[in-house]
Amino acid sequence: EAGVVQSPRYKIIEKKQPVAFWCNPISGHNTLYWYRQNLGQGPELLIRYENEEAVDDSQLPKDRFSAERLKGVDSTLKIQPAELGDSAVYLCASSFGGKRETQYFGPGTRLLVL
Amino acid sequence: KNEVEQSPQNLTAQEGEFITINCSYSVGISALHWLQQHPGGGIVSLFMLSSGKKKHGRLIATINIQEKHSSLHITASHPRDSAVYICAVESGETSGSRLTFGEGTQLTVNP
């Protein structure tokens, strides 16, 4: 069974440029999470989807970040415009349900903003 | 003060040693997760527990709900156990949950 797929694995952009990350969760997983992990820290939740509905986006910086999961399967996270402080690893995870379920993580996208 | 505190931040051990990593939390939780992160970013879930103790191979996780504390033990440690170990607590509304992560413990096991 394929795991959570993310692309690209690495991205280097200049500040003020847009960037997008893609995630395909494990087949059948209804819940999808986007996390941001800064160097030396634990991941922080950006947004959680239950199917196509964003049920927790309280920590998503909505002035520059947006996300979508139109068909309740794969998802895209966008930053426009990127800032230097956005340099981090962006992790996608999925789970079968929401509560007390193991989350399966993708390999992450490492973003460097110059 | 973070909601999830791990100790130690860094741990170096010799192969074969018994290792303990601690996690304390300050909020009510429905479950606690232990995860492992290898260089390159891949995160793997090791345990999810809400009471008592779980064991998988050389790994043992315990939780004390009253004291809001959990420990991850590794017996007969091996260099391949070198990784960052992250504690995360699950809390939230009945329809879903949010994980709050600790900052992780960097474990290095030397041969």
C-alpha cells in the first residue's frame, strides 16, 4: 500500500514568490492534515480536513496561506507571497478518522525562501 | 510554558543501554502519541495510548493520566534507534482532534 505522497520534496524560491505543495493521502483516509515544522521544533498544525471540509484552520495564516481539498482526496497548500520566515518543512498526514487514530505522515516538502 | 514538555532535549547513549525519554503535558487529553523522526523528515507513529502501558519489540510506552506524564523506554538500544522522538498529545472536540507536539528528543546511540 502506498503511503502519503508529497511533492515536491524540496523547493527553493525567492521571497514574494508564490509556492504550492501537493499531498495525496493514503487511499480511504478521510482526514488530512497539513503541518509546518521549523528547525528543531515539533510540527504545528496548519489545517485539518474531514473529507473536503476544513474543520480546523485556526492556525493557518490566512493572509498568505490557502489550502484546498476539492474532491476530498488530494490537497494543495499554497503560500502567496512567501516570506523568509516561511522556510520550514511542510508535512502532510492522513488518518482513517479524526479522533484517536494513527496519523501517517508523508516525507514532507522542505521549503527555503531566499 | 509549552503544553507539551519533553526531557531531555538531547540524549547520547552507548549501544545496549536502557533509554528513557519523558513527556509531561498540562492539558486534558484523549490520547498521547509517541512518534519517531529520522533525518530527512519522515515521521513514523510508534504508539498511541490513553492509559497504562504498551510494548512493541524493544520499545515500551507508559502513561500516568493523573500525573499527566508519559515515558518512552528503549531496551538494548542500537545505533539504528538514533532519531528524534516526539511526544504529541491529542485533545479536542468529539468530531475530531488536534495533536500538539513537543519539541522532540534527539537520541544518538553510539556503537
